[in-house]
Amino acid sequence: MSTDTARLPAPDTAYPITLPDGSTYKSAAFLKAVIDHPRIEVGEYTYANAFDPPDDWAARLAPYLYDVSPEKLVIGKFCQIADGVRFVTASANHRYDGISSFPFMMFSLDDPTERPSMPGPGPDTIIGNDVWIGDGATILPGATLGDGVIVGANSTVGGTIPPYSIVAGSPARIIRRRFSDEVIAELLRIAWWDWPPEKIASAEAEICGGNVEALAALA
């Protein structure tokens, strides 16, 4: 049954959890509100957790993504990013197609972009909607995680992960799909993360439950 009285905080709230004593819980942040980085795009209600909250959430999560990097980190809506997760984006790469991988351009007195050791631009890293990334996981350059993916703790994930897959390990492998192909197609069609916030809040039971038909009826 839908909950008509449920509400969500505004998506531009930096720290959306209030503790019983009235103080703000700084260890969980809506990333869209706390990240201002030209190469990072984050959807509404995606949050990250850090037991030692950083001053710079972008640097904590994606330390190799620079303002001048050619690639982007794109994260969808309603993602859940646990403590210790790191996105190793393409600008962390060295050339490894030749004899040495040493990054001479980093220590050059000349224009580093003209140095032979400069690697070419790498791919964007794309995270879908409603993705849960477990504690200490590492997401490699150019990884694409589909909607509804769950990443096990301390996993190292690269490549393309299909929607609603559970992956774990280093390197990560698909443990199983969360639903059948037919159900996954229906969930992608429903795309509850694109509903208005008040509708999402009132449909919490259906979104978190296992009755896809009930969720489809609300859609």
C-alpha cells in the first residue's frame, strides 16, 4: 500500500539526515548539492557516505578527475555510494602500449599535452540509476554500470555491467541477475527514479517490495 504521508527532503539538501538531537549528520551527503566539478554529473538523491566526511567530496570520490580532464564521471539518480568507494577515472591512466609506462609529461617543463608519454583521452565512466556500490569498491576507468546494479564490498569493477546485476570480486564478475529479462525490461520501462519526488515517496512500499505488477500499476 502506498504511503501518502511520506516525504523526501529537497534534492539540493547537502546533508539530508538529522540526528535525534537535532544535529546534522555530515557523514552522508546528497552529492548533487556538495559537488561542483566541471567533469562530474550527479543525479538527484544520489548520496555518498564517509565516516570521516571530506571537505571536497569530488576529490574523495574521484581523485584523478581534474578540471581539465577530457573524460567525465556521470552518476544517475538515487545511487548509494558507501564509505571508501573510489572512481579511478581515465586521467589516472599511463601509456602502456610502449616500452615504459613512466609519465614523463607529469614532470615536464614544457607543455605536458605535447609530450609522447601523454596518453590519449579515455572514456567516460557511467553509473546508472539506483546503483548500490558497496564499501571500499573501486570503479575502473570507462566502466559502465547499468540501472539497478549492486556492487559487492571491496570489488574492482570494469567494463560494462548489465542492468540489475549483482557483481563482486576483484576483478568483479556477475554473481547473478536480480530479476528475469522480462522483469528487468519492465523495470527499465517504469523508471521510477524519474517520477516526481512526492510520487516516489508515496510509493516506497512498492519500490522496495517485490511486486513488480503493483509498481507498474502506479506507473
